[in-house]
Amino acid sequence: MSKIKPDFYTRRSFLTVLPAAFVGSSMLEDISVGSYSSGFQELKAQLSKEEASVVEKSQMARDLPNYFSQGYSCAESILMMSLRFLKLPEENVWAAAGFGGGMGQRDLCGFLTAGFMGIGFAAGGLDLERKEVKSRCGPAFKQFWEWWRTQAPPKCTDILKAGYGSSGCMRLGQLASAKVEELIKNL
């Protein structure tokens, strides 16, 4: 694992990984309202025994309930978990302010979009050249996207149509936090 510099986060290092975030977002271009189908299982409200074990092993997933629905949106809560895990300034959570509730439009889920942000912040802390950072975080974005597709539809509106209430969103957020933590550790 490459060295992550959690002590500071410069504007330059953030701007270095910003294009990589758009690489991840390009995977989302083919999604149109109502046309998404995937291999995700039926949405559940509660963690299974196996999922509870994954959550218990993840610092980010265990801490998520302290933020989600406690004044923080879905996007803000998962980004806050990423920032705390990376020991980055928590005021960076404002980068996710407009992403909660599917960007306020019931579009792409905030847990999904802010998961990409958390990976991007982690990549920005790698002590590597820009090209290397992009080559490392691109696969992480793809892994997160592919993992998400097995869990839930990407859009809040589709998640809500499936009857996935706040407890289901908490479950999804904890699992997404655990996955983001895993991907950050493996950058």
C-alpha cells in the first residue's frame, strides 16, 4: 500500500485527482430514468449476519449512524466518514452538501456519489505523480461502481420505489462505507 499523507490536503493535490473523479462518473453516463436494470439482490432493510460482520470490521461503517440522519445527508455522512478515516479536515464535507437525496432531485444516490468523492480524496493524498494516481484510482472507482450494482439501483428514486426506507438506507450506507474504506486501504 502506498503512503497516504493524512496530515494535510493542498488545493493542488485535490485538483490533481479531480479529473479521475470524472473518469468514474463517465461510467454513470448510460443510466437513464427508469431504464436501469442490474444484478442487485432484493433490497433489504436489515443487515444479514454476514453484512453485520463486514460492518463490525469497518471503522467507517460503524461510525456512519452517528452522522446519517443526524443532521447529515447520505452524501455528507459517507464523505465525513472518509474524511475522518483519512484524517483530513472535516470542513471538506461541504463538497457533498448538494449531493444528498440524489443531488436533491432523487437522482444518483448520495452514498454512491460521495463514495466516489471519498476515494478521490484518498487518491489525492497519495505521494505519486498525477498519471499514477489516475491509474490507481480509476480501478477503485470501477470496483465501487461494480460493487454498488450488486447492492442497489444507482438512483434514489428507484431505491425509494422499491420501498427502501430509512433503515434500508442506513444498511446501504454502512455497506457502502465499508466498501469505500476497503478501497481506500487498497489504493
